[in-house]
Amino acid sequence: MTLTKIYDMRLSVKITLNGAEKTEARSEKAGEESKKGNKMYINPNFKTKKELKNAIKNNKSVHIFSPGPFPAPTNGVTSIEGPHYPQPHTWYARVEIKDGLVIKVIS
């Protein structure tokens, strides 16, 4: 018996059981949780978190963007990761953003 679940960002799950496929709708709450968990990227593509912190300290413009189908937040706090895919992610950070620009590295 083979069971495969493929989760889709469109709030559905594709289930394959012994070759038979079935698609089920996920709950709205599950979709909201997945949106909140999306990681964002920044431009420029810093190799290290230290480079990001130095850029913020020196008042350089650091823009946030979403690599996926959902738009990046423009204000508030979010998670970012770097460097960009296809390079392996070697650092992660929580940042405060205002008008689409990173203004503070929280952690």
C-alpha cells in the first residue's frame, strides 16, 4: 500500500493511494497558517546575516519580496532567509519592515 499526500498552496491536498488519485479541500485555517509560515527573501542577496545587519546599520535600502505566489508584506514583522535559492539557505532572520523596506533586524 502506497499513500502519498501533496499539499497545494491553493488550499487543497492531492492524495494518491495505490495509484488512485483524490483531491480534497483543506480548511481555510490551514491555508492561513501556511501563508503566515512563508519565508521571504530580500534584495540585495546577502551571503550572511552579518552583511544584512551592516547594510541596515549603514542606512542602505533593503527591499523584501516573496518568491512564491503570495505577496510580501509591506509593514510589520516577518521572517526572511538567505541567500536566495538555488544556493542553500545558511541564515534566517526576523525583521521589521516599513513600506516594503527592512528597517530593523530583530533576531
